[in-house]
Amino acid sequence: MAIIFLSAGCKGPLSAPGAAEAKQGVHKVVVDEVIQSGGYTYLNVIEKRKETWLALPAMQAVKGDTVYYSGGKEMTDFFSKELKRTFPSVLFLESVSSEPISGENAGMKNNTHAGEVKIKKINVSIEPGEGCISIAKLLETKAEYSGKSVIVRGKITKFNPGILGKNWIHIQDGSEFNGVFDLTITTDSQLIIGDTVTFEGGITLKKDFGYGYFYEVIMEDGKLIK
């Protein structure tokens, strides 16, 4: 989710009232409606005449498709800024399958921490610039920056708008520490993948938004400088 992760808005954090525990078991559903918005796909699916809204990273789907899923995190009274609409209930998933899911794998696929979502390293080399800190330096000395504001510069590799009322981006600058080369930032800014940006914001360590959304290092409420 990471990924994770994880593009709509909501009324509060995942731990807020209205967030239900993961639904267990394998579900076979038929897609009745598809909405593409802000890097996410919303599927209105039917299972035994019961309708459910699913939200997952952008995928191709059409009305009449049969898909399978297990696990997931339910949000009630979920408001999407992109769609300007409130869903009474949305089940967030990492993916659905076009093939049946075996019982032994049920409920496992959607339990990955958002902070553990695999991000591909890109070929980029960006100088930090005046007043900036490289991602590698930030990760290496993260304890020194906990609760402090820093400036970072990098290229956007992922942009997920409107999740938990914020936009989420991943940036890389070409540096890395212990195999980690990516920094997650939450922001109100609207951005485009591939842009090189400079952000200033507070650093939080071991941030747990609940329901598997955990980050060792994250910049929260980052302000776009340029």
C-alpha cells in the first residue's frame, strides 16, 4: 500500500470510527459498474444480489467481468474528492483476480503493509540542492530528523491522490541507504508522475495509520517549494 500502496478521500484516518475489520473468505463477484479516477479503479460488484463497492489501484475492467477477491479493508461514509461523492461503504483492496483464489491463500494477498509495497528503482541522479538533504542521508540518520522539518528533492515515481484526505507521492533522487531509495510524502498538491519536485515537511518515524498502512519514514503534509 505502499501501497500499498494504497486514490480517493475520506473523512478521517483509517483508525477512525467507521473503519471495519478485514472481510475474510474468498468472494466471487460480477462487475456491474466501473469508475476510473485519480489512479484508482472503483468497481461496483454483485455477489448473490448484494452490491459492494471495491477500490483498488488502477486496472482494466468492464461491466460483466467476473473477478475474485479476499481480505480488504472497509471504510464507511467514504468521501471521494475526485468524484465529489460519498460512498456508504467501500472495500479497499490491493488487487482482484480473474482466476479463483485458493482457500489457503484467502485473506493473505491484501495484508501487505503499504510501506512495504515494492517500488522499482529508476535511473535518476538528482543533486539535493541548497538546503536539501538526500534521501539516503535522511534514511541513514533518520533518528536525527524525527519530528523535524527537512527539504528533499526528487523525481515523482508514483502519485495517488485523495487517499485518507491527502495526496500520496513517492520520490527518488538516485541515492539509497541499505537498499531503500524511496521516500513517501503526503501533500495537498496536485502533481504528475515524472516531475522533479522539491518538498519541505516534517519527518515522522514508524508511522502507523492503522490497517496495515505503516511507514518507517514518511514526510507528512509536505509543502511544494518548486
